[in-house]
Amino acid sequence: MRWKFVANITGFLLLFLGAAMIIPLICGLIYQDSSIIPVLKSFAITICAGSLLFIFFKNEKAEIITQREGIAIVAFGWISICILGALPFYFDHHFKSLTDALFESVSGFTTTGSSILSNIEGLPRGLLFWRSFIQWIGGMGIILLSIAILPFLGVGGMQLYKAEVPTPVPDKLKPRIRETAILLWKVYLLISILECFLLYIGGMTLFNALCHTFTTMPTGGFSTKNNSMAYFNSVYIDSVIIFFMLVAGINFALHYQMLKGKPLMFWKDPECRFFLGLVFFLILIISFNIYKTVYIQMGEAVRFGAFQVVSIITTTGYATEDYEKWPAMSQIILMLCMFIGASAGSTGGGMKCLRIMLCIKYCYKELFLLIHPRLIIHIKLGGKPVSEDVIKSVLGFLALYIILFAICSVLLAGMGIDLVTSFSAVASAMGNIGPGLGSVGPMDNYAHIPILGKWLLIWCMLLGRLEIFTVIILLVPEFWKK
């Protein structure tokens, strides 16, 4: 492990983060609010820290990044970015402690959307913008963006791509990873511009349209309003947000194929069919469940049911209604959606539909072998056989996900948090969703969680965003041995 090399790349990432702080600084200057000094201090500290690491270890270059170095850069890069990204919050009086500031920062960069703020609208515009912007950066992955520039520094990037892209079988759209990263960001930017335009013509101010675009495309869920999307109370805005949450929940490689004139790729992709079919099925169930019991008109039941299903399963976390007032069946379905998550290769979190599909196919294979024990069966996806290594990786991930969920839920409950809140808070954090049930429901926040509980949830958010293995492997002694 070349630690100087890892430090050099981490320094470069911090320089990028510092440059990104210029945007909320401009926003603060435009509105002449109290965010100018906190952001300016944070900018200076971040640039200094990044420069020291980047310049001091500038001779530590390498053509090839090993797998361990790739994992270390991803893990330590994200941790460093989250810490320094919390400085604008820490220097503002609305955040009572470093823990609260870090919680908000990690929640932003990991696109979780959990907040400790009780009065979001009380924040200055510059910090509201930064709060949304860090979700947009974290959505596609700040490190994936950097891969587009790393080749100019004399380093490769495929190992970083494997560690960052949320899919068990990462595929390159182009032979060179730099071109892949640039293509993904172009698609991401193009869709973001379209959403911002549609929200703006729908009645949002330019500021709100930008901020909600920055938190929809990364499936983040931070809003500039205390009541989230319920504040706007608009069928048009709800429809636009639903559409773009679905877009963000689909593999971005498919969006690229569509822009190349291949729209049928959405139908040909088995995971996309599974994801959209599941969403439609769950919307029907919840809509009928809340019809008459909560809403008199079927149109309202479909509107609010569809929004919450899409918001939770894509791990965005917006809210238009207090779903804790819905029947138990609907609440349980939404809780299950927190585990399922969106598609692999999307900005969503959770277990991912691809892994769920492969797990179902594996279970069916084992049942079938009980009837025909001598038969040789290969698990296929899209007509192509899936290797045993991939199946083992998927099953290992799912097992580790459930084990860590159980352990963290018990630990949180041990801090005096009730059963429903403990389960949903950990599920929400690991799935990068935001709101849960109980005292962390859609109309509540995480301010009341004990300090140790907040640190536990911070760790859970990082686990979910970095696909568990990238974080857990740092605790394995063999990882540190030569």
C-alpha cells in the first residue's frame, strides 16, 4: 500500500471540493446573507489541506492503482470530503455541535437526506444551496468525477471505478475509463438541466428549482422547505419529481444508450423491467390500501401513493404526506422498499434490484434442484449466464447487509430509542433514504438522537453509500498487511 500516493489523490479530491465551495459562496454574495463568512473560512481550510497533501506527495505517481489502493482512496477520500464539507455548517450558528454538522454533511454527500434541522427555512441561502449541492456532487460520486481528470495526473482509474460504481458487475461504456466518467457526467448534467427547467416553468423560483434538481437527480431528498415537497402542493411538480426520481433510479448506462437512439434498451434490460414493474405493482397495492381509509378520492390516493413509493424505493426520501398516518400494510411496504432500493448503476441506494433478482433466481435454482438433483442449472440474466463468483459476491453482500442492519438496530435501541425508530432509522441510513418511521418519520428529524446514535448512523450512511465492502474491509487485518 503506497500511502503517500493515496494521500496525494486525497489531496486532489479536497482541492476539487474547495473549488466547489466557490458556488455557494457566490450564492451567499448574491443574497447577501450570513453564509459568506462560514463558506469563506471553509474554502480557505479545504484548499490549504488539499494543497498540502497534493503538493507534499506530488512525486508519488503510479500508472497502475492496485485494488487495495483503489479501495483506500475511495474510503478515505469520502471520509475526508465529508469532514471538510461539514465546515460551512460547523461555522454557522444553526448547528449546535461538530457532530450535528458532520451528520448533515455525511447525509448530504451520501445522498441520504436525513437532517438534524428543525427549521430548514431558517438557514441562509448560501448554506441551503451548499446543502443541496453536496447531494448533487455525491450522487454520481465525487470520485467518479475525478476519474475524468486522474489520467492527466499520470494515474489509471479502473480500480476506482470498480470501487465506486454501485453495481456487482461494473461495465465500461467506453474502452477508457476517463471517457466513461465524462459520458456519465454529461448524461447526469443534461437530465439535471431538463428537470430544473421543468420545475421552473411549473412555478418554482430559480433557487428552489436548482436546489430540488440537485437533490432529486442524486436521489438525495434534501428540500429547502420544512414540509418538503408538501409545501408546493402541486400535481404538476409532484409529477415532474416522480418522473425524475424514476429516471435517477435507473442505470445511467441505459440513459446513455437512449441518447444514442436506442430507447428499447430500457425494455431489453431485465433489471429495468423488474424495477419499473415492481414500482407499478407497489403503487397499485398502496393506492388501493389508502383509498377510502385515508383519501376519499382515488385520484388523491394514486397521487400520494405513487409519490411515496417512488420516493422511498429510489431512496430519494421526499415527502408529500405523513405516511405514518397510513394503514400498517402501506407502512410495512414502504419499510421493505427501504431495503430493496433502486437499480444498480443508478444514484439510488439500498440493496439494488439487480442483487434482489439474482438472489431470487438463486433461491429458485435451489428449490428446483430439490426436485431434479442431477440437473445442471445456470443462473442467467438477460439470457447470459452469471458466473458463480458474482453470485457468491451478491449473496455475501446481502448477508452482510442484514447482519449489519441487525447489529446497528440493536445498538441504537440500546441507547434508549424505541423499536420502530431504531429499525427504520438504521434501514433508512444504510439505504441512504432519509425519513423513516417512529420519531424519525417524514414530519420529524434526527435532532433528538443521542450523540453516539448519530455517529452510529453516520457510519451506516457511509456503509450504504460505499456498498458496505469498501468500508468493512478496512476493519479486516489482512487488508493492512504487506
